[in-house]
Amino acid sequence: MKKIQIHEYNPLWPKIFELEKEKLVKIFDKKFVQIHHFGSTSIPNLAAKNVIDIWIEVDAMENLEEIFKQLYEDGFEKEKQFFPLCYFTQKNCQDYEMHLHVTFAGNDRVVASLHFRDYLKSNPKIQTEYENLKKKLAENPQAGFKIGPFPIYNRMKNDFISKVLKKSGFKGLIVNFCHQEIEWKFFHKITNSAIFADLNVQYDPNHPNFSNENFHNFVLYLGSTIIGIAQIEKFSKSEAVIRLLAIKEEFRYKGYGKFLIKFLENWVKFVGFKEIKLHSAYKSVEFYKKCGYLEIDFSQDKSIDPKAIDFGKIL
């Protein structure tokens, strides 16, 4: 377990970012769209971990293999995917760590990071509250212990960050893998009310699919509010299946379902699948048709809805 250490603000942090930025722009070359310094080291006078967080927006998430080879040569670790359609990698330097986050241009996850950064820059009182919170959390000897991919320290800051994003006016759309307890709470609540209750089927929040590595569970945020859920199964080497997809009732017919399914299609394609299939409730047939899905024979897989209509789409 890595100890969380908070350092007083270092005026060298933005200068380090500028030096790293020059190298990264050359490495990413034509794939590069924008680069941003975010996180606590990007906020003047804020105490922080000695970590330079950088977002790089690229024109597309495909064909990055050669770029990552160059990053490995520069000392970066093997990339990971803690969030859908986002890569994370890091390198340890003599006096600091560098955390590099790579995603497609226009991802609202980047916008959220910048909203948070800029709100703290312009609100010294909120910045002080955040600094005090971080120092207090870092005193916990278990702060560096990881639950899933994230340390307790990170998770304990989430409520504060959500409140700041709400104050900042951020209303972007973000898709997360379902990791946190609060995300699972809303995932189960929306799934039960929007899908299982309509079918008069008993919902089991402890179903083994939720811990099966072939099933990926997602939540859709509007700003800091969870408004939708999805579950995708890796069905075969080339096929993925949408097992669950729902938007909270008060947010339906506003384009959020279309956004979510398009995002999921991009993620499914990104991880290597060529076709996506699903069982649609009768009331959702027109929605899937408008999203480019065609009726198919998917009778080898049974739906919990006896009236379901099967759809598929080549990606």
C-alpha cells in the first residue's frame, strides 16, 4: 500500500508540465488535438500530492500502439483502462510522478476536470476547504489502500468533487464503469424500476453476472447525477450483447439514451468486437430502429422478456 503524502504548493509544478508537454506533443504528433494540466498541481497555492496530471485529447482512440511504444521508452508503464474510452499510464520521475490520461477529443470527462480546476482557481475559500480535506484524508493510515482500481483517499474526495462540479454548472455527460458503492446503488435502483418492475420479474442485485469478468456495468452521469445504466456481455470473440440499458424515467426522450448507446457502440468497437446484439422490449423497438439496429434471429439466447424482439448491428 502506497502512503498518501500531501506537499505544500510547488511553483515548479506548472513548469514541469510545460516541459513534459513539449515531449508529449511530439510523441503524439498528428493524433494530438489538445493537452491540459489538471488536478491539484495545476491550481496555484494548493497543497497536493507530487503528481502532474495530464489529459491528452486525440482525434481517435484507434492506432495508438506506436505512440504507447514511445511512451514505454520514455519510462511510462503499461496503459490501463479505469474508465471507458480512456487510457491511463504513469511514470515515476526523480522528484514527481506523472499521470497521463488519454481520451478522444470532446469527451466531457475532460471538461469536468477543467471545470473543477477552474472553479477552485477562482474560489479561494473552496480551494482551502479542499486542501484541508485532502490533508485530513491523507492522515488516515489506510488512505492508500485500494478498493478496486482506486485508493480510499480518492473515493473519499468524491462527494466534495461532485458538489463543486454542481456549483460550477457542469452539465456534461460522462459514462463510468460501475465501481463505487453509490454507483452500484443507483445502478440497481434504475435497473429494477425501469426494466424488472415492468416485467413483474424479481430483481436480484447479487446476481453472479455483476461479478463476472465477461460482464461490464456502466452508469451514465448528467453532471454529477446518475441518470442511466447499461450492462454489456462479451458474448463471443466477435459479438457483444447489451444485457441492460435504461434511462431514469424523468430523463427519457431527451437524447440521453441515444448518447449512451452510441458511446457503448464505440466502446464495444474499441475493445475489439464487430457486432452488437440485444433483446428489446416492445416499447423500445422504435428507439433501436432509429439507432440503426435491424431485427435478427438471436433465438439461441433467451431473454427474460417473453415478448422481446431481437436486434443487432454490425459495427
